[in-house]
Amino acid sequence: MSALRPADEIRDVNTRYHDVAAASYDSKWGIDFGDVGQSQVLGKVRKLLPADELEAGFKRALEIGSGTGYFSLNLMQAGLIDEVCCTDISPGMVETLTENARRLGLGDRVSGTRSEAESLPFADASFDLVLGHAVLHHLPDLGAAFKEFHRVLRPGGRILFAGEPSKVGDRLARVPKAAAKLLAPAWRTAVRASPAQDVEEHEHDHSLEAFVDIHAFLPDQLVQLTREARFTDVNVQGEELLANWFGWFNRALEASAEPAEVPVLWRKYAFHGYIALQRLDVKALEPRLPAALFYNLLLSARRP
């Protein structure tokens, strides 16, 4: 789980990569701040938190690597969080998140700060909840980061992380990506779409992923990391298997075409199909299969 490149280099590449991505991030990944987005994030949280904590909510939260605010802003709108301090290493992401919060009418309860996870500018025991979505796999020093999460949490406070790639699930996801690459020319012909004109740009983005995505996890590794930071009640679960394969296959096809030429009916099919398979994963597969098989891992724990 240790990074092979120097930590400062990893942080620098992450900052530059996400600064460039900030303006188009929500549209690229289909991020929603309405009913769909709130349902998605609540679905993740319900897998990890007991009913009494869901009902009580959290007064003051800290989000790590908040990006444009998908996780915390949706949880605020759903009533789980009263106020949140959002941190990110990328100034561009903090700026976009702040604008999203203002647009959603949450500006007075949201603050944005550029900060590294391994050195948080907050006093001890400042928060009831430390959370993040798809962030741990970017951090060069996970041990230091988890010590900081422990420090800024009040006793009895909780950490909650979602969207972390699993080692096995990540390998399995390569299959639909490779299949889509082979089938892309035939698919574009079928939907009458032209090849993407910025293929070189996409390839450049993908090449940088090796520098910004530096970890994939086994469930036991997350458990060990969390316990070494003196957290208790550690819970690791997996989510998305069929939905992930379906989603990556369709996303890879769409990336091969000019965005404006991808038919609306195709986009509706891809979206509703993904949601349907996500529900099937939740009901049929997630309760029965090992967490390591799924594409994403969820983690929660408590500070004693």
C-alpha cells in the first residue's frame, strides 16, 4: 500500500490533474445534486450506519478530498449533516464546490479549504464525522492521514469512506473496458456517431491516472489500517459488481465518440440500466459475495 513515487510528487500531480478536471468534473461523471444523487449517497451510508445514527445525523462534519461536493452536499440536502468543512488538495475543486454549495442554497453551512489529508488545519476533537468519497486511493501517506482523522474527531465520532477501489474488483473491471474498446467502432456505426476528436487528450488523462490513483485495497488492508490508527467498530463492505461492469462498458463506448453525437436514447438506456443493476447488486449480490469481489469498498469506524 506504500506509494512508489515521492509523496510531494504525488500531491503535486494530484493538484494539477484535479485543477484541470474541476470545471467539467460534474458533467464528465454524471454527478447529480438532486433526488438521484441524494438517493445514491444515502444508499451507501445506510449500508454502514445503524438506524439510530442515521436518524440523529451529524452536527459538524469534515470531508476529505471533497472534489465538487458530491458526497457531502448531497448528504446535507438529505438532512444527515448540519454543517460541513470541505477540504481538497486542489484549489480548483474547492472553488467549484463552493459555487455548487452557493447554487444549492447551502453556502452559509459549507466552508471550503485547501488542505492535505495528512496535515489538517483543525483543532483536536473538532468534528462529529470525517467522511470522503473516492479519496483514500489518492493519498501518499495513509497512516498519517488516518492519525489526523482520529485527532480531529471528537470521542465517539465516526469516519465514513466510500468509493474506494478494491484490488480484485479493479482487475475484474478491466474486462468490460477491454471489450468496449474492441467493439467501439461497430457501436459508433450502429448509433451513427463520429470518433471522438480529442482521443489524444483522453489518452493523456488516462496516462495520468497511474500517478493520481496510487492504491487499490483488499478489505483486510483497510481494516488493519483503521485499527492501527486506534479506531474501533471497523466495518468494511463491498458494493457494485454487475452495475460496475455495465457502467464501465458503456462509459468506454461513449468516450470513443463525439459527446454531442451519442444518442439521447442510448444515454437513457445506460443510466436506467446502471440504476437497475445497482439495485440488483444491493439485493442479490452484496449480501452474499465477499467484499473483495466488488469494484468499490465502503469503510466506517468509530473513535473510542
